[in-house]
Amino acid sequence: MSVFDGLRFRKVYSPIHNLDPRIKFVYVISIFVVAILFYQIIPLLFLFFLQIPFVLLARVQRQWLRSLRGASFLAGFIFIVNVATTYFTSGYTLLAPNVENAAAMTLRFVVLVESFSVFFLTTSPDHLGLALEESRVPYEFAFAFTTAVRFVPVLAEEAQTIMDAQKARGLELEKGGLLKRIRNYVPVLIPLIVSAIRRSLELAEAMESRAWGATKKRTNLYLLKLRRGDYALLAITVGILVVAIYVRLFVPIPTITQLL
Amino acid sequence: MSKLSRLRLAGTKNMAIIETKNLTYTYPGATKPSIIDVSIKVEKGEFVLITGPSGCGKTTLCRCFNGLVPHFYQGELKGEISVAGVNTLEHHTYEMAKHVGLVFQNPENQLFALSIEKDVAFGLENVGVSREEMRKKVDWALNLTGIYDLRERSPHEISGGQQQRVAIAAVLAMEPEIIVLDEPTSFLDPLSAEKIFEVIYALNKKQGITVILVEHRLDLTAKYTNHLIVMDEGKVRFEGNPREILSTEETRLIGVGIPKATLLYQMLKKDGLNLNGNIPLSSEELADQLLEALKPK
Ligand SMILES: Nc1ncnc2c1ncn2[C@@H]1O[C@H](COP(=O)(O)OP(=O)(O)OP(=O)(O)O)[C@@H](O)[C@H]1O
Ligand SMILES: [Mg+2]
């Protein structure tokens, strides 16, 4: 199951996990906007470190580090492309401010990844589904989303079973060149697809039997309600936005090169 | 229907809650009908057991009870059917849902939500019950099926037997008059199966819910019923008292799994040992009869 472990979600309880997903989303979008507002490295560093208390409070530092490591390749790429373009456009010279600028662009990307990963790491799928249900998204989409999440581990397990069964019949998955390897997976994919179709028919039957589509005015067992923590996060978000806009408009920000 | 009026109805004797007359149904594209001329009558509060060999049309008949046949499956349905006083031909499955709860074979494919209680609430959400009332009904159903403590788990964190109890709770929350269970234990081990049967039996006895159970394991279930339906090749072959039906040779030849106690009773009878009392349907009944016979006079 190791390959599919990452697809499972686990219920974790922390002050951050319990926050209203809608407010968390507003927070992430605000960080996103602020990161776009600035191109200097100092405010971006500030934004980067701002997320760390959230990560620690939610106790997801390990997964968070993993997602950053995942982004590091792309970050390196962005850095190199930035440095290279300034190198070529400014007549084959490498100036410190240019390098700093490239670093800032990279950091901006890292901040974006970081804030989104905090959101997804601390928002359980049922919370997310609930947020979808309570926003204006049609219920069918919210339902499709939660059902997909529900069946990911089931299908993963089934894929594993089929792979084992086909291997026992002599199928060699890890043999041959790239094309051959892809073709090796056909005997796994076909039973998987067939069974998924059969499963979806059974699901549809069970949904019908439980009054799916009886009324347009569906109700919901859960209610998302804003609590103290949510208001606090909202206040923090507004604070960050106000400060950021003020600084952007009225405070000249030095670069590190200027400071040195 | 309120609890009170339902109790009153349950009190009136000989009221058919399900009645079919010459019901014949062909799936779209099929060459021959899957059920043929089925005429059965189920009374309110009964525990009915349906059995028969694979492919004889048990599942198809269950689908008729809540209108999946013909509304979901299309195809051609002939004859008459009335369930809880409603003609299923004229009412959609979602309207039938408050009268009839259907529990399917594979527990995994009837749970769609990410938590147990959300799943149990699914039907109530669909019909638009208010949140307070929904909470009460969900907790009631969770308690009756003994899974209240699991309510916040996700479906893949619980065993198959527990999943099947969630499926039962999910139809129970709608407070149906009838619960139809289509081989609910075929994915379970015998012990979990027995627990499920006990839950179902209690619902029938204590809540007065009419139960229709499709099962092959008569060893475990024959003792709960006094109304057995044996199907074969789409037709109802026998209907009535299980003690009589299960002791005939024809029933055995159709391929019905006769309870071991009944078989042993007949062997003993053939060899000249006549036990007192009814033909036994469970090991407990036979054990009592044997003990009595062996007692020194
Ligand atoms: N969706 C369908 N479309 C077409 N034919 C079907 C469909 N479902 C079942 N049948 C056919 O109808 C007949 C009766 O099937 P049904 O599933 O009702 O039997 P069953 O008694 O429930 O069997 P089992 O004990 O295996 O569950 C079979 O011949 C089957 O091939
Ligand atoms: Mg069946």
C-alpha cells in the first residue's frame, strides 16, 4: 500500500484543522495577493515565516516540509531561468541586485506553494465538501468530490489486489522499455475500469434507494458556523492585508543589496 | 406517518403491506423475463425470508419493492404491485424511500459519505428534514444498530459487518415501514452475519418493521420466520410455513440449503426415531427435542 498511502486522508484535530475552511481559504487567497503585491525579498521572507506558526499549531510540519521539498525542483528552475534571462539581457554580466531579484521571484513561488499546502494539509475532505455544499456550488459537485475522496482508498486497494493477482499469473510489470512498461499495465487497468463501472452502478442504485433527488431544497446534517478562532483568523487576515497595502503604497522597501 | 398511527396500523391484522399479482418483468435487452407471474402477499409486521438458487430473480424482485424496477432499470413490467398502499409503477424510487428501505449485498458500495453519521443522514438530507429532527433520527438509528460510538469514523476504518450495520442504520433513519435486505451478509463471516440477523430480528420484533430478508444461509435465519418464499427460475415455487416447505424433497432438489437440523431430523425420522414437536429449523430446537427424547422415562 506504500504507493497509495499519500492518498489516504486521516482525521487530525488541531486548532487549525477546526477552523472554518472558508475563512482558511480567504486567508490563503490574501497571502497569495500579498505575495503578488511585493517583488522585494524582505516582505516575501516575512510572509514565508508568517506561515510557520500555523504549521506548528496544526502539527503538520513533516508533511509541510515534504511538500516544500517537492516544490524545490520547480523553485530551482524558476531561480535559474530568472538569473539566466537577466544575465543574457543585461549584456552577459551578473549583478547582485539581479540575483536578489531572482531569489525574490523564487521565494514568491515558495510562499504560494506553502500557503496552499497549509490549506490542504489542514482541511479534511469532509470539511472541504461541506464548504462546497454551503457555498453556491451545485450539490452534485460537492457530492462527486466527497465520493471520489471516499473511494480513493477503496480503488487503491483494488488496484493492488489486481496487480498481485496478475503478477501471480506471470505478468511482469517492471520489465522492458518505457512503452512496454506502459503496455504492461493494460491487464491491470481493464479489470480496474470494469469493476469501477460496476461499482458506480451499484452506488447509483443505492443513492436512488435513499431518496436521491427527492427535493431541490436539500438540508445538511452539519452546519458550518463561525467560531472565535475563525473570527480571529479573519481579523489576522484583514490585518495582514491592511498592513501590506499600506507598506506597498507608502513605505519604501530597501533591497538587501542596498542594506549591505 | 407518525409513530402512533403506525403502531395502530400494526395492530390491525391481515393488512397486506406488499401485494403483487402476476408480476412479470424483463430487463431491457433480455430475451426472457427475470421474474415470472410472481403473486405474493406480505402482511404488516411479518418477517419474510426469500431464498432460491443463484439467478432465480430474488434481487430483481427486491428491486420491484421500491420502484428501482422499472424506474431505474427501465424494461418491461407487467402485472400489479402495491407496496405500503402505493403503486410503485406510478411513484418514483425517491418517493418509495420513506416507505421501503433497501439494503444491498456489498456494504462497501452503499456508503458514500466520509463519516458514518453523515452517511446515515444522507436520505434525510435528500428529503429535506430539518437539522434538529435529522440529528434525533440519526442518533436513534445509530443506537438501534449499535454503532453510535463509530459515528465519526470514516467508512473504510470499520469492518464489513459494521459497514453493513451502517447501511441498515441509513435506511432505518428514514423510518420506513418495510426493510428489504438482499443477501446482506454474503460478504461477512458467520459471526458478523449472526449479529446482523439479530439486529434485523430486533427491528422486526421491537419496532414492528416489516422485514424481507433474502438469504442462502437458512441455518442461521430459518428460525426467525414463519413465512418463507422459495423461488426458482423466476417463479415462486413455494410460499408458506418454513417447517413444511423445508422438509419436502422438492425444496432440496431446487438447490435450497436446508438447515442441518431439519435434515438430521428427517434422517432420524426415516430410521424410525420420532421426535416430539415441530420439525426443527435450528440446532437449538433440535437439541431440545433430542434431550427430551433421551431423558430416561
Ligand atoms: N441489470 C440486469 N440486466 C439484465 N439482466 C439482469 C440484470 N440483473 C439481473 N439480470 C438477470 O436476471 C436474472 C435474475 O437475476 P437476479 O440478480 O435477480 O438473481 P438472484 O436470485 O438475485 O441471484 P443471486 O443469488 O446470484 O443474487 C438473471 O438471469 C440475471 O442474469
Ligand atoms: Mg441477488
